[in-house]
Amino acid sequence: EFEQEAWRRVPGDRDGDLAEGGVEPRRFAESSGLRIEGARDALELAMQFEAQALDFYSRCGVRVGSGEAAAAMQQMAQEEQAHLRMLAGFLERQAAGQEA
């Protein structure tokens, strides 16, 4: 319940479509000139968001130092690392399917 309430109050998230770091994926893709034309493009973009989130939580954990907040940042960083591994697996399977 807390997560749902916190999510509803994210500033600027009118439609619930923000990605990591509060970025709207469509707006990010348009402003950076990215063209998402298939699964590979989408997976690579998702990996960029996850890598940025991993870096963010890792840096926050270092800045916080110790205690519960630092442990929470470390846990978030570990979760982002797991997301990266999962996306890399999807990307590998997608690439293998194209080569076959």
C-alpha cells in the first residue's frame, strides 16, 4: 500500500509512465534521437535505465555512509544489478533467436 501511495505522488508522473530516475521513456527516446524499432532496441534502452539506477543507488549508499538508509540503497543497487542480468539474458536469447 505504501509503495502504491508513494508512486501516485511522484511529481510529473501524470500517466504512471516514468522509468528509472523519473524519466519518461518516450520523451527520452525522442530527445536523444533513439528509435525503438524492435525488441533489441527496447532491451538496450531498458539496460541503460537500469545501469543508471544501479549507479545512482550505489553512489547514494556511499554518500549515506552507514545505517538503515545505506542498507536500503545497497539493496536497491543489488536489485538493479539483478534487473541488468535479467535483461542481458533476454537480449542474449533474442539475439540467438535472430541468428537461427
